[in-house]
Amino acid sequence: MPGVKRGFWVQIHPNPAMKEFLVFLPITIVYLALKSTILVNLPLPDLPLIIVFYMAYRRPTIEGALMGFVLGYLDDAFNGGIIGTSSFALVVIFLAMHLLAKKVQFTTPAFRAGGVAVVALIKGVLTYSVLRFANVGVYFFTHVILMSLVTGILAPGIITLFQRLFSLFGPESFKGKAN
Amino acid sequence: MRSQKNVVSFLKKNQIIIASLALALFSLHLALTGRQEVERGFILREILSRTVSPMQRLMLGVQGSVKGVWSGYVNLTNVSEENERLRKTLTLVNEDNLRLKEEINLAERLKSILEYKDQLPHKSKAAVIIGFNKEPWARTVTIDKGAKDGIAKDLAVINPIGVVGRVIDVNTHTSQVLLGSDLRSNIDVIVQRSRIKGVAEGNGTDGFLLKYIRQVDDVRLGDMVITSGLSGVFPKGVAVGEVVKIEKGRDNFFKSIEVRPAVNIHQIEEVLVITETGLYAEE
């Protein structure tokens, strides 16, 4: 009876990808709510991006792509941006990470930090491109680079937190768990 | 059949890529099509608006509560300072209010005294009482006019209501006025109704004794007593007081009559000094 040992949560939600989706969704909502209200002026890490990065390199699934879309959509909805820009960027990043993860292992904190910083820059470039294409004036360097740095620096710690969080729910082994 | 299997196999193998590309294109479509709600995913937006707004309201509510508590605390600490500031302001306003009222009263009194001064057929000088001396043996006041202002000894001091007293001492800038109620004061008077003559002496408190009125003389309670002008100090016809008590004298010849002064010395602040002398009445 291996299912009994997994505990209550896993018995109800046996699909790990769906389980992560259900965990990340409220976390993102709370984060975006804080970011768009109380912590507007603070340079916070791009949590949806880190989540997408985490899901893409660890367990790429259709749910992961869907999560990229939903988190991006939420990001735009909370921040009052043009709906679709962040979704587009996050889904593209998920796809790129999915393809890249076959060749690169983001198993050390330094790799993760560098990887997240790079994808944050990519997200910035994508968002900037879409917005420019939609004739919306944005400041690329001040916003994107700062966000990339903050996100990259904090990403390893946040990913470690995610791993510990999911280790409480189930015994699945993740690619980066050993680190 | 084989090609169909190949297609299914291809789709399964690349399902993530296909799904991602589809979602990316859909996102791009949302971003780049017009900004109208319907064109940019009205249904999704509607669903999210029901989760986003409450969450933001919740966060702002929590922030508002924390801010409210904090600002309440800060306000409380500021309230005492503000109260003190308001109290000082109120004190200043009250002082201003009192001062203005005083100035209005002063203006009215001065107007009254100036009108009276204009009516007087004698030269006079207005003065302000700046000091009282009410001792058992003396009833005097100090006025702010002296020799430099033309004040001299034995000049009459009156006000629009009646007799105040006479000058007994003169300094350069101030003068002492002996009040009519002083024991040393004697004023020649007549009873206005019956024209009976007498002398109003100060009783040492705040009244007069009307002297030298015989038992046969016609004096009644309520009769008005005025200056006779015979002494040459006070002009004739200035009110001295009202008869309030009549008794039979101890000597059975003169009556004992008390007169209440027309002027309440406690209520006056300005007086007129008649600067002319020898104001004898023309009989």
C-alpha cells in the first residue's frame, strides 16, 4: 500500500504537476497582491518567473506550460499591464527552459542564480518587444535589469524553499533535490 | 492507420512544445490585438477580476488597518501637542475678544463723556482714574492728569451722572481727587424739588449725610439732591444723590438725612475735571 504512506494530500491529488499548480497558484496570488498594493516600491524578485523556471527544468509538463500562461496572466492582471505580455514571455521561457534542461542541469545555486537572471533578462526583452510592438512606451534598462539582478540573486534561495515545501507533501525526488 | 499512429506519437512526444507554442501564440494574440475587453480575453479577465480585486482589497485592508493603528497611535501622541496649541490659540482669541469688548466699552464711555463735556458750559478736561484709595479714613482716587495738563487744587471732578469729588493734591502728571463720600468732603447742595439748601457731607463709607435741614423743611424720600453752585467749586445743578433715609435729629432741630450718591464710584473709570474756578451760581 504505497499510497497510504504518502499521506492525505497525495492520496487526494496523486498528480504531482497538478499538486504543484495548486500550491503555486495561491502563493503567486498572494505575492502579486502584495506587490501591487503594499510593496509597490520595493524591488521584489520575479516570483512567477522563478516558479516557471523551477517547473520547467525540474518537471516539464503541459501543466507547467499552462501554469506559465496563468501566472503571466495573473501578473498582468494584478499589475495592470497589457494582458498577454507576461503570459507570452513566461510560456516562451518555459519552452526554452524545457528544451535547454535536456542539455544543461541547473543543480547548483550558482547555476540556478545565473539561469534565473538570464531568463529574467529574456523575459524583460520579450516583454519589452511585445510592448514596443504594441506601441507602449517602457523603460527597459531601469526596470528589467534591476528586476533581473534581484530575481537572479534571490532565485537559489527561493528554489530551495520550494523544494523543502514540496518535500513536506510527498516523497517525489526532484532533479535538484540533492543540492 | 500507420500514419495516424505516427501523428499521435508525434503529438505525444512533442505535446509540451505544441502546448507551449499554442499558449504563447494565444498570449501574443491577447497582447497585440486591440485593447478592448472582448478582444483580450473577456472571460478570463472576468474570472480573474473576481480573484484579483478581493485579494488586493484584502491586502489594502490589512495595510489600512495596520496604518490606522499606527497613525492612531501617532495621532494620539500628537493630540496633546495639538491640544496645547489650540488651548494657547483659544487663550489668545479670548484675550483679543476681551480686549475688543473693553475697547468697545471704552469707546462708548468716552463718547458719552465727550458728549457731556460738549454740553457743559465750562471748560473741562477728561481724565482716567488710575488708582483707588479706600481706607477707613480716606476716600480718594488718582487720575492721570496733573499740573502739566492744567489741573489745579480744588477743581471740581464730575462725570455725566453726577458729582465725583474735588482735586486735593496735584502732581505733574497725576492728581488726587477727594471723593464726595470722604469724611472731609462738604458740598453745598439743594433739594431739587423743594429748593431747600443744605450741605452734603461724606459719611466715610459710600454715602452722604445731608446736613442742616430743619425739621420743618420739606424733604421727602426719593428727592434728588443737586449742587447749589454756592461754594464756587461745583457748577450748579450737578446731581449729588437721592434721599434714601430721613430721621429726626438728636437735637430735635435738624433732620438726619442719608443720601445715596448718584455716582457709584466703583463703576466709573473716566471723569471730567472742571478747569474753571469761581463757578458761583448766578442767583
